[in-house]
Amino acid sequence: MKYDIIGDIHGCLHELQDLFDALGYRWEGQMPVHPEQRIPVFVGDLTDRGPASIRTVHFVYDLVMEYQKGKYVPGNHCNKLYRFLKGNPVKAQHGLETTVAEYEALPREEKEEVKRKFMSLYEQANLYEELKEVNTVVAHAGIKEDMIGRKDKKVETFVFYGDITGKTDEKGMPERKDWAKHYKGDKWIVYGHTPIREPRFINKTVNIDTGCVFGGALTAFRLPEEKIISVPSKQPYKEEKFRTYSD
């Protein structure tokens, strides 16, 4: 099996279509199909902040659920949208407000369709995906070696949010420990969640959230080739949204 693991989309559907073109997929109707039967794997955070969250939901649902041509793991924004659609008390902020605005503008029948599609996509998803043929784990915000194989609440929090401390940094963002710096495993850990200017390789981990929704790029990591493919964002550049590491 060959895989193309795709970073945080956040409603940037045009860039996702550009990325499939760059990866050599062909379009059969609205669906991308690779001549080598490569499998796209979405690392979560499909929606929020970008211009086309609802259309992104339709696209990923159809690819993963209807055509069985891709895989998806949920991110923290996916979890929040799921809770919103379930009717739980969720604040429409930190990007969710853009998806909610798109959703609320839909006719009632289409709202029901979007709700059904997204909730079924989310409910069938594994918390993280083990791609055994390429010795890889895909998890939205990463995963520690001793968590692989577990599905408890501590692992769920880590996979959605990273190694959070409960504090905030000088920008008011959640403070996170640099778990990847201490990873010693032999499996690739491919993740996103934290926007960075270029893919970050450290030990056998790679962060592929290159901040498409903030004007960076949308990135895929190809396995087993271990190759990066990126396409530029069409969104306004927001310097302050990118994180820097001291490796």
C-alpha cells in the first residue's frame, strides 16, 4: 500500500484539489483517483476558518465513506463540530463560527444531510490510524509511543490537543510540551494541529500542518517514499499564527 497523508485542511477545498493534482491523482467526476491506487489519509481538522468547510465535509465524506478510497482521523475542530451537531453546549468560536455560519445558511434538508454525513464520518473514524504496511501512525496532534494501542481519555486528549500543560503562552495559545523531541520509537508518527512554516522532521515524527488556512501551504507526506509535496495557500498570510520551535 502507498499513502498520501494530508495535513489540516480547515475548509481550504481549492487548495486540497490543487494538492491532489500535484500528487498525480486523476479526477473521476468529483473524486480523485490515483493510477497507482494510492490512499489519501486526512489528519483531521477538515473545517473551520477557511472558506468552504461544508463542501469539504461533503468531499471527504464521499471519498472515505461512499467510495472507500481514503482514511480520516478526527482533530480537535472535528470533535467540536461533532459536539455542536449533537446539540451539546459548544461556543461557536476559535473558527467554529465560520462553519456554523455556513451550516445555518443551508436549507433544512441540506442541514440534515451535512449533519448525517459528518456525524457518521466522525463516528466511524479511529482515534488514530495505524498504517502497518508503512510502519506509521497518523494522529491529529501526535501520539507518544506508550499510547499506541490505547484508546483511553488521556490518549484522546493528547491526540486532539497535543501534550498540553493547561497553561497558555505569551500569545494566549495553549502551552504544549515538545513531545516529538523525546520520541524514540521506530514507527513514523505523522501529525498536524500546530501550524508551522515548513514540515518539521524530528526523530521519526513529522508535523505536516503548514498553515494553509493562515496563508502557508497544504502539505502531504507520501509513504513509503518519505516525500513531501505541498501547494501554496490562496488565503491571506497571518504571520502570528505560525509556531516556531527551538530544535
